[in-house]
Amino acid sequence: MGFNGGEMAAEVERVFVGAGCNRIVNNVSWGACDLLSFGTQNAVAIFCPKTAQIVTTLPGHNAYVNCTQWLPNSKFAFKAKNLERHYLLSGDADGTILLWELSLVDNKWRNVLQVPETHKKGVTCISAIMVSDSDAMFASSSSDGVVSVWEIVLPSVSGGECKLSCLDTIFVGRKPMVALSLVELPGQNGHLALAMGGLDNKIHIYSGERIGKFVHACELKGHTDWIRSLDFSLPLHENNETYTLLVSSSQDKGIRIWKMASLQANNTTEENTLSSYIKGPIFLSGSFSYQISLESLLIGHEDWVYSVEWQPPQSSSAQGFECYQPQIILSASMDKTMMIWQPEKTSGIWMNMVTVGELSHCALGFYSGSWSPSGSSILAHGYGGSFHHWRNVGTDFDDWKPQKVPSGHFASVSDISWARDGAYLLSVSHDQTSRVFTTWCGEEGEAWHEIARPQVHGHDINCVTVIRGNGNHRFVSGADEKVARVFEATLSFLNTLSHANPHKSKQAYDLPSNMQILGANMSALGLSQKPIYVQASAESKERNNSEGIDTLETIPEAVPVALTEAPIEEQLAWHTLWPESHKLYGHGNELFSLCSDYEGKLVASSCKVAQSASVADIWLWEIGSWKAVGRLHSHTLTVTQLEFSHDNAYLLSVSRDRNFSIFAIKHTETEEIEHGLVIRQEAHKRIIWACSWNPFAHQFATGSRDKTVKIWELENGSSVKLLTTLPTFKSSVTALSWLGIDTQKNHGLLAIGMESGLIEVWSIISNGKSENSGVNASPFVRFDPYMCHVSSVHRLRWRSAEKSGDSSKVQLASCGDDHCVRIFQVLV
């Protein structure tokens, strides 16, 4: 992973990944290895439900990941107890399907193959079954109206080749299929049935053999809207009869259970009479004929039912070959609930036994529901990219309790900023939220979790800066609107932060002693957040109790409380808002970048430029009074990044006009701000995306779309000299961050993020004091692609500007287009 550069060898480890789930059905799969897979933008993310942490992301797709499917998934966990290698299929919006291998021995992932004949449009569903330990079959459907069936022979040794063969390609016409399920027909080996459903409201059954083509057997009518999910059970045995059940769900809010039973051989010799067809269609496969009849209709959901799944079979023998298929179904719906259905013991009528769900005002329903291999946990993912995990903790009776899950943004993450002392990381995104991540000390040790969502907005948020200096925690954010907004931490957040990190004292922050603001409420339009005061919260509780149930028109009031354990989605989405304390008016267009100085006195802001150069002015705002104290004229196009030098004497800006500018900033004795342009210089051949100051000197780096990084020095406060240009990179440079290592040698590390998602760290040693001043720049470490982003890196930030003397580890945070916030630990 590392290679020697300068004087050191480096180790990098992944500390944290925060990401939300793509908002699409069939995206999540729970594997027999008890790991979950899901798509987050173009990456496949893997998370462990026990630790509630994302363990890795897999790079390889060039479009949105639509669906993932484990081989074996939780349904075949009873067969997979001794497997050393598990496989994962993932399909994307371009029609590409990739196969991945996870070796459980060393926890290593590898991309085994890409399925050769790709679909012409996005993959909508992948369904797979394990025929034997080394043999699997899968079917894939796509918006291009084609369903393909494949056979995979898995390698017997680690690192071996997978053999893939296409059994059949079925063209289904102009109404594509969005749900598939494969099953081995009961009673005979090697014969399969494939159920598919989609936009024509019918379920189509195809039958075929493992070697031959699939033929259309029959169609099942009954649903009155699109079919969204299908799942076959494993064979059930009853009264000397072997049959399999198919469950289907639809946008007509109904769930139907169909029974597929083999007719006795002696029946098939007679002419099939009319009476036998009344029960349901009959089809022939091999030497058996099968009849499908409607077993039950489940009504209970109030909105589209996006997913249904049988509870995974539990092995009934020690070896695990014999299994018992429970008659239990999990359904997930857009009505914000998941339901568990099973037949009543006496009457055999299917009943809804358990309902779990989201009662928060802002949830918008569930896209899928999945069982854990043991059947004791269920998981859904929702409209806001969030996961919802319940576990049955009851012994004698069912008792489903919410569990911790990973969380993160569900759109491009545009900016990140560390709090002073690195107490937490704040990120903002085009999903219109800002989120706070910090370490939480739990029973399993320290782990990163999202602990607050200070701003939930009505516009995409583009930039943020946390204000340094004493006093309460504050930040300024800028979105696709002309005002910047200032937010202030609440009493409930400060208490939560002290719970999360008990060893960090409150006194360190010089916090106000008489905090009156407990939390914040969302306004009706979702643009502004009003404070909730300590004394007012008791009154509102009484008022809320008397009002009864909220209607949709009223927004329920938030109930801010200090959290004593890492929060789940319902708490985050509503009860952890911060109040907005000021609005900064001045810019003529949508805000694009922000930064604050190191003393907590000034904030600088810039906006997008479309018309005139006057809009490209950088505005300076005084922290506290929040007055505009300066407009800096220099650039003609959008200023892409701003940064104050570490002694607060200069402000550096870089722009789409390929120039950088340096402004001198002075605080006069009368507390006024003086500012003047020192120099403006064309620096690159393309847009300059990023800049960063050296913490130890007036040297800075600029990074551009022309794939170069240049190191400059400001001499005598008046002229700029180019010290060196790093060798050309393979991709546009989109993010830079400079960390100070050794002030004596003027030695630092420059982190470089690229449009390809990759991150490199370079060692920069400059002996600028002598006459023949030069810079020695050498590569320090290149991050493993499996650790990096899969799309453009938007921002890099070291946790502190300088390495603390005794520590050999430093932390780097990054965010990118792939919806991910990542934190790395670099050994120096």
C-alpha cells in the first residue's frame, strides 16, 4: 500500500466510511456470511450489522449501482456453513453486471469477472440460487426488455477462475420485468422455474432445465398494478405432498401467495378436465406436470408493497443438508412499515403478526426488507438513503427492538469541516442535509457514528465552514440560494457530545454557562430552523399531549434530548437540529465556497458566477456582529476555493478563471478590517479547483483540471515565486490539504484528491531560508483503490493543521461524489 518516499514508509488504514443507500428497489442483499451489500452511487458498499460499520467499498462500476445479490444469500445460509469463499453480483444503470469474491480466510475482496453480454439499459433485478456448493444460477432483468439466465461454476480453489455460461436470453417485449425469482422444481433435479413480473401486472412462469432453454409455461393474473417483488420458498412437505410457495407483491398494495404443486403422475395420463383448470393453470416440465393455484391474499399495507421475502430456512440436522422452511413472510411498503405474516396456528389463515416502522414525520417509506440468515433480524432501507434494523430480542414472545446502523448522505457530499480540536467532523451534501460524525465510546470500543443532523434544508448545500475560536460551536453553510446561514449548537448537542467522548471536558471550549437553547424546530417550508428554549420545552410537552394525533398539515415539534447512545434514524432526522442564528445577505447568486480564519474573527464567502464579473467578488463577514466588512475584487469567474493563511495575514483564492489571488488582511487598532489585493496571477492552463497553505510558511499549493499540482511561495508579502510542479497526475486534481510535520525542517505532507476518486499523499520538504531555496517533493503513500472514493474527491481535510509532537498517527477526512465521507489514519 505504501511506498518509500523522502525518509519514510507509510501505512494507511480505513477508520470510517459514512454513506447512504441508493434510492432504488432490489439494492440491498443480506449474505449467508452475515454481511450486507448495497449500492452507494457507483460503489458497492459492504456493511457488518453487528458493528453497524461499513467495512469496505468496491470500485468497478461506472454508473449507479441498482442491485446487489449475494451467492449464497441468507436463503441458502443453511448450506453455506463451511464455505471459505462467498460471491457477490452487482448490476448498474449502464447494464453492467460484475462478480466479486470475498475470501473469509483473509477478508480480501477481488473482482472476478464482468458478465460478457451486457444489457443495453440498466439492470433492474438479479435473482440467484445455489444448485450445489460449486454451482449457482442467476437471472437478470433490465429496462431493455431482456431477461438473461446464467450458470456459474465457482472455483474449487482460492483465486481460481469462475466459468460462466449463458443458458437463455428471454425477450419480454416493451413492458420490462422488474422482479425475478428462480427455484428448483420439487420432485425432480435439474428442472427449474423462473417467475418474472413487471409493468404488465401479470406474473409469467417460465420452466426449463439446467442445460436447455426456458419456455413460457403460464401466466398468473390477479394483481392490478405493477409487480414489484417475487420470492419462491424452498420445498415444503405436507400430507405426502411436496410443493413450493411463491409470494408476490405489487403497487396495488396487495400481497398474493401462490402454491405450485406437482400433480400425481397418474392424473397426467387422463385428459386434463375443465374442473382441474379452475384451481389454476397447469404446465408440464420434464415428466411432471405442475399446477399453480392462489393460496392466499394478504391485505394490510396502505401503500405500494415494494418487497416480500420468505424467512430463510433453518437447518434441522447437524450436518445442515436437511432444512425446514418456515411459513413466515416479511413485507416492506411505502407506507413506512414492515410486516411479518404467518398462518394462524388453529385456522391456518395468514395474519399480520408483527408490524415495525417509521413514525417520523420525514420518512417516506421503505424500498426493501431483508431477513438475516438466522431469521432474528430484519432490515429495511428508506427514501432518505437510511437503514432501519430491528432485532428480535424476546425469548418467549416476539420483541423487536431497533438496532444501530451505518448512516450517511444519499447524494454527492460537497464539503467537510473539522470542529476545533477535531472533536467532530461536519459534512454537507446535495441531499440537503448537514451531518455531524464523531467517535462514540461503546461496549465494543470506539467507533464513528453520526450523532446529529444540524441542518435539514430545502436546497442543495454546497459549502460549509466550522468557526474556530472560543464560545459555542457554530458553523456557516451555503446552499443553492443567495444567503449564507449561521447555526449555533444546542444544549442537547453539547450534552450528547460529552456522552460520546466522556474524557473531553466541556471547559476546554469556553462554552457559555447559561445555555438557554435546547434544540430547534423545522419551519413549514423547510428553509429556516427556529430555536426551542429550555423553559419553553415543558410547556410544549403539555400542549402536544392535549392535541392528540398530528395531521399531515402540522409539523410535529422536535423533542431534543441528550443522547446516551449512538442515535438511530428517527432521532437524527428530527430531534438533532440546530437553530439558525443569522442570515448573511449580499451575494447575487448561489453560494459556492466558504472559509473562516484561525482566530474566529472572519468568514469569507464566494458564489457561482454566470453574468458579470462583479458577482465574483469575495465577501468578508465579521463573526459576532455578522456585518459585511469587505468586498474583494479580483476574479472574473466563480471562486472555487478560499483559504486563510495560518497566521491569518493573507487570504488565498483560486478560480475557474485559472488565476489565484492573494489578499492581505489586517485588523486595525479600532477593530476595523483593512484588505488589499497583493497579487493575482494566472497559474494553470485549466480551472483551478483546490488550494492549501503550508502551516509553517507563506507557501501554498494549487491543483487544477490540467492534472498538475504547483507549489508557490509568497516573497516579502508582494511577489509570488513558483517553487516546483509535481509530476503530472493521471486525473484532474480536485482537492488539496497540507499538514505540517516538522517546523524545523519545514516538512509537511500534502494530500491530493483526484477526479478518479484516488488519493495520494506527497512529502514536501522546503529549505526556503537559504539563498538557493528549493523544494524536495516525493510520493509518500498512494491509497489502495479499495479504500478510496469511486468518483471525484471534493474535499480533503487533515484533522489538525500540524502533527502533535508525540503522536505517530494523523487522520485525514475526505468526501466525494460517491456519497461517501471517509476518514483514514496515516502512520507517519
